[in-house]
Amino acid sequence: MGLNLSNCQIARELDLNEDDVQAMASTLREGLIAKVPDVKLEGVVEIDEVYVVAGHKGNPAATQKKAGQADAAVLKERRAAALWKRRNRPSSG
């Protein structure tokens, strides 16, 4: 019998009460978790490249100029949308 069975399946297989199976399975699962050693990471890790600024690969300055202007426009648009939501709440009635 595998560990990936539900309590109901185990109860049927062993002809036991589901509450009893629940108690036994909980004890077994807690015991398994208690024996798992702490994870210790060490050594060199290789990762893929990360794009902090979307745009021209290897030349973030090319998009940085545009980003400042776009950020201001987006912020203004978000503020207007939030204000509209506050003023136009649906009535509950």
C-alpha cells in the first residue's frame, strides 16, 4: 500500500473505521516530516539572465529615457481610475 492513498481508500482496503485511519495516518505523516533533515544549500549556482528593465538587451539606457515619461503617464492614469472608482461606487439597495 502506498503513501499516496486517501484515508478513505486505506479504510476500505483494511476494513477499518475512517476516523481510526485518520488518526493513524496523521501519526505516520507527522513522523515522516519529523525525520526530514533541514535543507542546507551550498556551492556555486548558475542562473539565467534577468531583465530588470525590459527593452533593449544589454542596453538599458536606451529604454530608461522612455520609461520615465511612460511611468508618469501610467501613474496619472492609475490615479484617475482610482478616483473614478471612489466616486462611482455601486449603490447597495
